Amino acid sequence: MEKLLVENIAPMIRASNTHLQTFAFTKVDMGEKPLRVMGVNVHTGQNKKQILLDLTISYVGDVHIDVEVKKFFCKAGVKGMQLHGVLRVILEPLIGDMPIVGALTMFFIRRPTLDINWTGMTNLLDIPGLSSLSDSMIMDSIAAFLVLPNRLLVPLVPNLHDVAQLRSPLPRGIVRVHLREARDLQSKDKYVKGLIEGKSDPYALVRVGTQVFTSQVIDESLNPAWNETYEFVVHEVPGQELEVEVFDKDPDQDDFLGRMKLDFGEVLKARVLEEWFPLQDSGRGQLHLRLEWLTLLSDASKLEQVLQRNRGISSKPEAPSAAILVVYLDRAQELPLKKPGKEPNPMVQLSVQDVTRESRVVYNTSSPVWDDAFRFFLQDPANQDIDIQVKDDTRQTSLGSLSVRLSRLLSAEDLTLDQWFQLENSGPGSRIYMKLVMRILFLDAPEVCNTPQPCAPGQLDGETSTFAGSSVDMPPRPSRASPDAQFGTESVIRIHLLEAENLIAKDNFMGGMIRGKSDPYAKVRLGGQSFRSHVVKEELSPRWNEVYEVVVNEIPGQEVEFEIYDKDIDKDDFLGRCKIALKRVLSSRFIDEWLPLEDVKSGRLHVRLECLAPTPNSAELEQVLMVNSLTQTQRSAELSSALLSVFLDRAADLPLRKGSKPPCPYVSLSVRNVSYKSKTATSTSEPIWDEGFSFLVKRPHVESLELQVKDEGGQGLGSLSLPLTQLLAAETLTLDRWFPLSRAGPGSQVLLRVQLGILVSQHSGAEPRSAPSAGEEAESPPGGSEPELYVGEDGEPGAAGPAQELRQRLTHVDSNSELVEGPLGQLQLTVWYHMDERKLVVIVHSCRKLRASSKDIPDPYVSLILLPDKNRVTKRKTTVRKRTLNPEFNERFEWELPPEEATRRRLEACVKNSVSFMSREKEPLGKVHLDLSQMDLAQVKAQWHNLKENRSSS
């Protein structure tokens, strides 16, 4: 606290008045009475990278703080202080190691109540120029230090990345406030000792936290019209609020005429809100405001639409903004010296048009680190520049300059430039690192029309209702969800745990006289998830060949951790550990290494890690499914082919509880056997959740998103089943709209943004065949020029080295194949022998054009058996696909057989209809017989086969 007062608050007070330039804290004693936390509310933030704590705090302290203004030999102090309010603490970023949290960010969303017991205040106010300085003004300057958008950041780990972005994150939105007019205000101006009543000279104070604007004064009017516009940065919704206070301007002390407050959650919900608001604490008067929620867009496609709309707005004192620019000022390098051998004290001035911001001063260095952030509103970003001046702290000596055309950001990815910039008029190596982020300010709502019968927010088209106190139509609910910039940016890390060698032998016999081996297994941890491999018995060079998948965000400090243990009856023995920084995997995209084991004498571990970025291209899906089925290992779960990202925005018109009470709704979302639960909204049929979720998807063709809206007591409020095939057919594999809920009220809906990304591996070991070199003749496959893939000899991704140079051909035989379609349909199979693992491998890909033997569409599956054996040991079968004539399976099956035994077998694949559980009969749809002695089992080839009747053979 002493550091906060001395380093932050004291400079603010010194800068507030020229007579306070020698102000200082001479004693800071916080006393013995502790701060009391009256309540804690814990919830997740806008994304999974943070945890929010709302602390209701009450501090009645016996503090003793002395202050002094040396210039006037004046001393004053504080004996006792009270502070009451809600302090938000953000735990962010979440990291993969102790202390789990990288930093704490603290602030008050709303101004706290602060009461200070001053001593010697009379002496302080006797200083020339301070007679107008009130107790409340001093308290305002102190209280505002921790009120949004100001934040106090406390790093908990060294070398914390993106400090400026934690201290000044991108806003949630911008609210444009149109201060229209007021009516029926109180008359405060009296004449002839109150015998004659005059009018008032009203002006308005418009405040959001520490962002404050003051309107012009309208002389002698009880119905003033201001018609002014202000724009506010909003971070926390719901939570932050608009406060407007109206005063009567007087020569001595201004008279209070009333105030209104409104939480911005109401504006976000309505998008456009225009009303006459009654003034509180005054007894009379109303205030006419129009509030617009401006969404931040990360692409420039709607910029011209925004500019065209802004041209039609008559705004004062400033023109409406079309975009916001956030500048993250990181560092500079090799700045010129002031004098030979004397380091400069650099600071930076940033200017956009007539608005200039200044960074802090970093002393005695030519390579300063600022970690500052600055915001600018832009009226025409295509024709504006940002000017950078690096100066010595005297502001007289220039150390370099730079001008950046903001039109560069309009063509940049995500409207962002994150790079080094060369400084002009500086040293040859002088440069500055900045991240420039632009966001377009888009009003996602139709114009509000003036009608005598306004409709309530969220109403369906055609409905009418009366909204009390409003002279305008309330706008309909938003047409699109509004996720934050981090939504949909996750990646998938595919971890291949391959093998280890030279492990320590832990199993000893006869008191250690006979040395045995170990029974090793591995533990893998990443992003809060952990996996455990199978145990390899009596082996010091085990081969696991397992694959794990984890959805990750770019949270600093995360690591992929591996630990090896020897399985024992009592306590497992430690065989070593190793780890790889996640940041390295994300940047290199693929790592294939032998890692030395730490904390042990010997041993190393062979792993492969691949970062898969979701791609919105459904054309890749078939090849991904094919490659996944080929590279999947026997002991690993089926590989994921896509990542599903779901942003749960809000719901509308949910049914009420019994007794007409609004519910406390939450949402359960699931895909396959993975489910998540949203936070619970409090007593509302129009909840806003603003939460994102991610699901790994194996087979998008047959899976669906299941959503259940429930009351906190368990009562169902509605449900939604969304087949992922709808996403595959959508543009950019994205749906962003209202979805009607079933088993709910007639107008119950939920607003979702659902997007699918295909996980294309660039190192799967199956890759396009390279073009023949000069002089080579290209070999054409039969039946046309189908694309070919190659699979590594070991069946593993990223095969390299002389032994792996041998490639096996995988030919995609598509619908243009020379095979003539049979009347029962076709079955696509890949059959080959894995020589390294000494296994026969069969992949059941799909069927097409099956023939239904009855009016009902069948529920097909495929049964496999190796003849001549017909016992359970050799039987395999796929999962059942519901109601389809073109099922997709992509399932892999293996049999451990020596190669000579495999060539003596016949494979029987029978497609069957899974009929009712009341009957044990499985209706056959067709069969394929393959004589393995007649096949080249060294060639990995996906082929279509015509289905035959049961009595026939192929």
C-alpha cells in the first residue's frame, strides 16, 4: 500500500495542481485493523484463460498517513479511513506450473465509497490556489486510481509476457451515448430572496468509472437540449454502469438537479436503447438518452458501411468514431546516446491527429522496456496516421521518430501489426517494438423508429407490447452472437508417445543379487489434462506407440510434461521426467525428438508433438478421416478430425417457473461423451451467458451437438440437437444465429455461434506424392489421375531416416473408379500387413448406395471375420450408423498374425442392418469375401468392393 501511495497516487496529486508539486507522503502506517471480505463470488471470465473473483470488501481502518507540501511548510494527515465496494480480482494468465496463476489484476468496476478522516485539512486549503479544492475532490482522485479503466497489475512470475495487454486488454465494446435533452427540471435560481422564482442553467456530467465528460451549459432553461455525443470504453458487462448527473451552474457552488444510473448489460442486451429516464434524488425531471452498443470487429469488411452511417450523424463535440486503435508499446533497442557514454532517459509520445499520449520515462538505458498501452478513437482509419516520437525525458532531445499509415492495418490479418519498426532520424540499429490492434466499431442493430407503440427488447417479429416510459420502439434482439477476440483461436496438440530406451532397471531379485528389468509406463500432462500409457512388462526399451490430443490456448508458461514410472505391487518407482515448453510446439508446429530423462542416471524418451490449427474447409475432411484411420495406433482412441467451437451468447423467452417466477437457467452442452456446463444466470427468462466451449470431434458426419437448458432445480427449459452435418454444409463451416428450442415455450430461443475446423495434419506420414524428377516418367494410376498418398513404413507420422525412406502407396479410389457398381451397393476397405508390428490391419471406411430391403432406412454396421476361423477371437464389428444408405465408419481393426499365416486367411466383411433389440436377427445387406493370398498386403490401398448376396463370393 505504501508503494501504491508513494509511486502512483502521489504523482497524480502533484500533477493535479501547480501548487501541489512538492506534495509527498511522509508517513504511511496502515494500522492493525484488517480489511474484511464480506462475500466472494467466483466465476469464469469471457474465456477459459481467466478466473474472476468479486470481493465485497469493507475496510474501517486505523490508518495514520502524514502528507506534506514542502513549498508552503504545510502538513496534514489522515487518521482513520473507510472503504466499501466490490473489488474484482482477475486471475490471469493461468499457467501450467506453480503458482498456477501468472498475475493478479485488481480494480473496482464501480466507484467505491471512500471516507477519509483528515487532520490539518484547513492548513492544506490555505495554500494559494487550493481554496476551491474540496475534500471530495481529493477522495475522487484517490478512489479513481483503482476504478476502470485503471487496473492494478501484480505479476506473480518473472518474465511475464504481454504485461501491457493484461493491464489494458481490448475492450468488450464501445457505448455511444447521445445526450439529447432534459425536461421538467427543478428551478434553482431565485431572486428577491426567493420571492421570484427563476429557472436554472443546467449542464450534465456523464461518467463511466473514471471516464468523464461535461456538457455545455444551457442558460435559463428547465427543458434544455444538448444534443451531444460521447463514446465510452466498456470492459465488464454486466457490471460497469453509466452515471449522468445534472447540475445548475452557479458562480459559487453548483446545485444538484438529479442523477440516473444504468448498467451496460441492459445496453448490450438491447443493442440500441432510447428512453426518457427519470432523474433520481431530485423529486422531478427526466433525461432523454440514446445508447448504442458498438461491437468490435476484427475485419474491415463493414468499414465503408460504418463510415456511411457516421456521415449521417450530427455529432458534437466530436465526430463519431469508426474504429478504435490500441497501441501496445513494448520496447526499443539501440537508441542513440545523449552524449558519448551517457545513456538517455527515453519516453514516447504517440499522436493521432490532435490527440497525444505519453509513456512513462525509463531511466538510464538505450534499450528501454515500457509495457504501456494507449487507446485512440479513429474517425477515418483509412486516411489517418499514428506519429511516434521517442524523446529524452526533457522532451527536447529527439531519439527517433516514426509515422505509420493506419491503412496498413486494414489489410493486415486480424487488423493487427505485431512487429519491430525501424526508427527514423535515429541510430542505424534503432528500432521500436509495438503491437497495433484496430477494431471496427459496428452497430449491429436496425435504426430505432419513433412510434407510439414501442416493442420490448427481444420480441419476435409481429408481436406488440407497451414499454413504460419509452417514446420509441425498442430494437429486436441482436441477430448475431458477440464472442470475444479469443473465441475460436484454440489449437489441438497431438502428442505421440512413441518409445523409450536405456531405462533404469528397478526390479531386482534375491536381495539385489539378480538384476531384473522394469515394467515402465508413462504419465503425460498438458493444459490441466493427464494421460497414462499402458504398462510394458519387463522392458528397458519399451515401445508404447500411443497418441493423445489436447485443446490448448496460447497461455504463457504451459509445458508438456512426461514422467516415467516402473509399475510395482506396492509403490511405483520413478524412472525419470522430461518436458517441452508449449510455446515451442505452437511456434514450430512439429517436434520429433529424443528427450533425455531428468533426475535419473540414464534413459531417454522419444516423442512427437504436432500443433493442428483448425481449417474451415470441409473438402479436407474425407482425406483427414482416411489418414487418421491409417495412422491410428491400436492402443489409442480414435483420432479427432475436427474441432468444434461453441459460443453460448444468450437465450430469450424461456418458460417461467411455477408461480410465474423467472428461472435461474444454465446450459449443458455435450458432444458424444464429453459435456460442459455453463454458469447459472440469476432469476431471468432472458439470460446472457457469454461463454465459449470446445469439443474434439471424431466423425462430424454422424455426431451432433446436444444442448439442454435447465433451471437450477433441474427442471428442463428447452433443448436443441444440432447435427454437425449442418455445419459441414454452411459457409466457412459456421452458423451464427438464433436456434429455436424444443420442449420449451413457443418463442424460446438460444443465440449461438458454432464453428467447425478441420484438423489437417501436415506430418501424418501420408502426404501427396511428389512430382517425378527430370527424366523420370510419371506413373498413371489405373482409371484416371486420382491423388495418391504415401504412408511411412512404420505407420507413424513424420517418418524420417534411411529406414523410413521406403514408402507404401495409398491410392484413393473414388467414384470415378473403373469398378462397376453392383445392385447391393459397395464397401470401401483398406487391407494391409504391418510388418513392424506383425499385424494384419483392416480399415472399414464407408459404404455407398446400399439397398434397403424394406421401406425403412437401415441402421448399418460391418461385421468382419477371418476365415476359416469363425470363433469370437477373430470377429470384429464397427459401430452402428443410424438411418443411412451411405454410412461413414473409418474404423481400424487389427489381428496379431505372422505374415505367412495372414496370407492363408480369407476376410469376410458382411454389411448388416441392426434391427430392433426385440429380435436377435441381424438383416444382411451384402457381403464381401477377400482371399488374402491373392492380395499384395504390402500395398496400402483403399478400394471399393461390390457387395454380393450371402450365398455368393467375390
